[in-house]
Amino acid sequence: MPANPFEGLKPEFLWKHFEALTKIPRCSGNEAAAAGYIKAQAEAKGLKISQDDIGNVLVSVPASPGKEGKPVVIIQGHLDMVGEKDSDSAHDFDKDPIPVVREGDFITAHKTTLGADNGIGLAAGLSMLDDSSAVHGPIELLFTIDEERGLTGARKLQPGFAQGKILLNLDSEEEGSLYVGCAGGADTEIGMDVKRQAASGEVFEVRVKNMKGGHSGMDINTGRGNAAKVLSWFLDRLRAKCDFGLSTFLSGDKHNAIPREAMAQLALPAGGRQAADEVINQLRDDLKACYGKTDPEVVVEVSTVQSGSDMLTRADRDRFLDLVLAMPHGVLAMSQDVAGLVETSTNLAVVRLVDASATFLQSTRSSIDASIAIIQQSIMAQARLAGAQPKALGGYPGWQPNMDSALLARTLEVHKRVTGKDAEVKAIHAGLECGIIGERFGGMDMISFGPQIEWPHSPSERVKIDSVERFYNLLKSLLADLAA
């Protein structure tokens, strides 16, 4: 295995740019350096660059000779990545380069997310600045900010920022699939004030570890467990055996990632540790039955700690724990129109109990806008029953499929010609920016495709090496066809 995991990879231009991006911190809200890299690449070529007030970047790439009069094509992706890491990783996403490794046919990272979502798409677009063999009409490279936290960049785009009416979104993650629709979504934030009292008993820490997590849209249908829910099951069963004190509960920190780990700090009375071990043994069998195939390495473990903070009152412990138990998570409805497509889901993304308050974040998705509102109503009602204060946050629209799209028909033809295989036309249960961009600009013909990226939004994220070259060849061939 080469010391440099990118050594010898093709296409050279694409991997060169992706390697550079892995060395630039670019989690959501921290995209300035990545935008600076893109602008520097464009400036070196003497290209026109625009940047709006929020930070979205547009690079205008001239047409190949003789193709100047062809339609303008927008190549679009997002600058930010999700920063998730294993609990034993010392990686600092604010300053450290991604620890990239090559494992067989894949590029991945050591104990962190890789950023192939959407770094490969960015790198493919930037390759148009270098690849003299690419034939195309006028191109606009549109790179948006803060997609992963709430599609902020796309939502703040101003009409007229880009001129093209054909959009190629490079933010899909399944080779051989062409996406023509996506879910909309909205978040629900819940706050709960809690009261505390002095701790009594020996202080312990309980952890749920080694769950796979994943993307709350792409992976919600896999049946993978939610660490916050698993921890709440443990605590509820323990509550039936002994009167423990609860001081801390932490799980998740991204609205679009299924929580992989959870931690609680509690004070156990005499005999409480034995009760905890009994619950773990019982829960271990239940977790194996429920998640033996999706999360086979999940563990629940208890350890002693030196000291702890004040514990919740018994009443507030029960209010908090009952709300975690009651919060929905997972697939709520399947599409009646598209076989195998999740229609509506919700992700219990964040649970935090610290100091004098608890906070919850629910991320709900659906291809039906009315369903999002209905699920939010239910979540907020549950919160109010627990004496908490819910707030529905702003949402984003879905992207309704247009099966009569001229761009879709052309892309299907090109895909067949280039790969020898028929592409699958799909809608996705995730938030692509196409719906928002179409709403902001109007009159857009759009499609989304990408290489094979597995387990995004988790430290297991990886991209299949040979799929990247095929993806890039499809992009080049489609651009040439649109300029024919």
C-alpha cells in the first residue's frame, strides 16, 4: 500500500483537488478556507469569480473553442462536510487534516468522516479548470455553504446569481443511479428546564458504543439503531430495579447523522451496580435480536468515575427519561408511488442533558410537505406533555420529479453509451439542494448523480476508487453531449 493513499489514482486532476480538500478544515460553518482554495484555483486560470454575502462561490468557466453559444450548464456541490469521529479519536476538525487511508478498493479515513460527501463532487467540478480534454459549453461552478446543517447557502441564493438553466448536482452517492427528486425536511428543537439536588451514592458512567450511525436520510431505512434510544432503554429498565440519580446524558450533535454513541452519568445506591450489570446482560440479548445484523458490535458498558455533578430530582429525571423514550425515530411511512422509497422519517438527532437544561433535536424528512408539519405537531405535543418547550424550525422544500425532463432523457442516453448499462432513475430520501435552487432560480432542468460513497456522515464513510473514474467520465461525456 503506498504511503500516499492518493498515489496513482485516476483521474489525476480530480484526486489532486480532493486530496487538497482533505487538508482543509471545512465542517459546516467553517468553509472560508475551502472557498479560498477554490477562488485561488480560479484566479490562477484568470477566471471570473463571484461570491455572495453569505459565502457561496460561483466560478465562470469559458466554453471550449467553438462551443461558446451552447447553453450554460451549472455544476453544483457544497463546500462543507460533516465532522463525525469515534470517541477515542483525538482529531480536531477545526485544524487537523483528514487522516486519509486506502483500504483495498476504497479511500476512507481513520476514525473520522472522510468528506467525500461532497468533496468528490467539488473536485470533479474543479477538474474542469485543468482538464484540457474536456469538451463543454459555458460552465458555472456553483459551490454553496452550510448544506449539511440546513442547506443555508442554497436557501440564501439570490435570483440571478447564476445564469444557467441546466443544473448538474454532484452530491449523490450511488453509482449507476440518476436522482430526479428528493425529500424536504424540517427540524424541531425542544428545551426542558430541570432542577437538581445533591448526589448520593457511587457515581458511574454508562456508555453505548460501536453503533454504525450514518446519514439520517440515506441510511434511515437500514434499521440501524440510535444510541440515544438504546441508552434510554437501559436507564428505563434500571429505573425499575433501583432509584438512581441522573446528572448527564449526551448523544449526537448533527441533525443529519444518526447518533452512534451515547453517555450518561448516574449515581447508584447500594447494590445498584449489580442491578446495572443485570440490565446490561438482559439488554445485550435484546440488542442482538434487534440489531445483530445492522449493529453487531454495539456494547453497553458501565464504569466508575471519580466524581459527578448534582443529580436531577426524581421527578425531572423521570420527565426527561420518559421524553427520550417517547420521541419517535426511524421510518414512519413508505412511498405509495415509488417502490422501496422512504416517504417520511424522523431522526432523534441530539439529546443533551447538562447543567439546568435538557435539549433535544428532531430532524424530520418527507417527500410530502404536509407530512412534515403533521409529524412536527406530534413531536411538539409529546414535548408539551413532558413540560418541555418545543419550537418548529424553518424547513426546506423537496424536489418533485419531472419524468419528462429533457436533461434526464439525455443523461440516460449518455449513461448507456458510456457505461454500457441502463441507469436507474430514483428519488432520494435526503435533502439535496436541487429543490431549493429550482425554487430560487426558476425554470431549471436538474439532475443529480455521483460515485459510490458508502456510510456518509459516519467514521465508516468511504468512496469506491474505480467508481470515481466512471463518475468523472460520465460527467465529461454528458457535458460534451450538452455542447454538441
